[in-house]
Amino acid sequence: MENVLIKRVQQFDDHQAFEKLIKQHQSPVRLFLRRLTQQDHAIADELAQETFFKAYRHIHSYRGEGKFLSWLFKIAYQHFIGEQRKKREYSNAELDDRADETNQESKIIAQRTVQQLIKYLREDERAALLLHFRHELSHPEVAEVMALPLGTVKSLIRRAKQKLKTMLETGNTKQGEQPDE
């Protein structure tokens, strides 16, 4: 059914078929983006809207070699990374180290669940972990979505799992730092 809808959009620019594709896939795409944005629903919804807009504009480039959802995740992830780069460029000049330390301390005090600790992972680790475990993509599918070599994806997932385990055991949540042993 999905392939029929995709072909209708590609061949006839069928807007109703694309709407059906959106309805089929909007929940996992939005959920993925919400997790990447640390539950910022407004930003995630904007990113999702842009993801589907880009998917529509570029649907002719989809060749059906992988899952359509994986292709959408790839667009969403690339758009998220692009927006993060823009945000960093603007905010790097405005960082206040003391406010950041206070923010980190309050995060450490927060309840330590895996869902909450995921936000302390690097963006690439978080994305790989979410795509693999939450969205049940295989390692090769995650590699395709993230445009990374398979070995890199496996390392990201392994490193993310180890960091989560360490954070749960020690309570240390400082991103990029190894917890004290």
C-alpha cells in the first residue's frame, strides 16, 4: 500500500496520496524529533513539518531501496543537525558558564531514568540510540539514515549504552565527561 502511494506521488503529484503517507509516518517522525529536541514539542513539530515538506519536494529521489520511514528519519535528522549548527553559532557568543553549571547541577538532582539521561548524550549518540532501540531500525538502516559508516553507528550505539549505564550507576550526567570512578 505504501509503495502504491509513493508511486502515485512520484508519477502524478498526488497530494492526497502524500497526505496518507504523512498520516502513516507523522507519529514516529515527530516522536523521534521530540526526543532529539529533549521534548521541545514546538521545535520538534516545526522540524517535522519541514521534514515532510522536504520529503514532498524530493520524493522523486526516493528509490525504494530501503524503508520509506528510514528515508524520512534521514531527512529529519539532517534538518535537526542543520538547525543545531545554526543555533550553536548564535548561542556560542552568549554562553554563561555559571548559568550552565547551575543548569547541570539541577539536572543531576533530577530523577535518573533512561528517558531523562538520554539528553546528556551527544547528538549523534542520541540519534543512533533512538533510531535503533525506539524506532527499531537495524544498524545498516541507522547508518543509512545518519549517512555514517556501519562501524561508526555500532560504536555510537555501544558508547551511548555505556554512557547511560555509567550515568545510572554514578549519577554523573556531565555531557562529554567520563564520570569519576
